[in-house]
Amino acid sequence: MLAKYFNYLPHENNKLTYLATTYIQLRLNKKLTDRGVQAQLALLLSFPYDPAAGMYSFHVQYLANEGRALSDELRPTNNGEIIGAAKDFVDKIVAEMKAGR
């Protein structure tokens, strides 16, 4: 499911599995893009597997970076509109994971 959006690298540490994704371009509203604002999003998913319950317990973290068109410089953002777009995208991914897509 993640491969639909990201490339990712799994690794294990202390009985937890981590999936660190690449950055993708985040869709922003026209008001931001008209001003040359762009944003990228990456995820870090971690999960233990509970053999007794036969279930995974996921923890999803994200990093949204903001930049400007024609610039290679991106930095973590506190822009509410970008954070909102990032949260909406993360919610969509989580919903797809819950639905088993």
C-alpha cells in the first residue's frame, strides 16, 4: 500500500519494525502554489507485532517541509495550511491501511 505513494526502507530495532519513506510532493491549495510555495512529506511508521492478538500496532510520524519554486532549499514548516494538507494526507494513508488496501 505504501508503495503506491512512496519508496521506503524497512529496518528493525529492539523488536520494532520501522518503515522510513522517501519524500513526496504534497498537494497544496492554489493560493499557496500561486505564491510559489511547495511542500514535501515523508513518513516514519513503526510497529510491533503482537503474536498473541495476531495484530500490528502502528505509530505514524510525519515530516512536512516547505520550500519555494526554483529553490532546492526545503525546511520544516509551521505553516498551518501545509500542516493541514499533510495531516489530511496522513489520515488518508491510515484509512487505506485500516481498510487493508
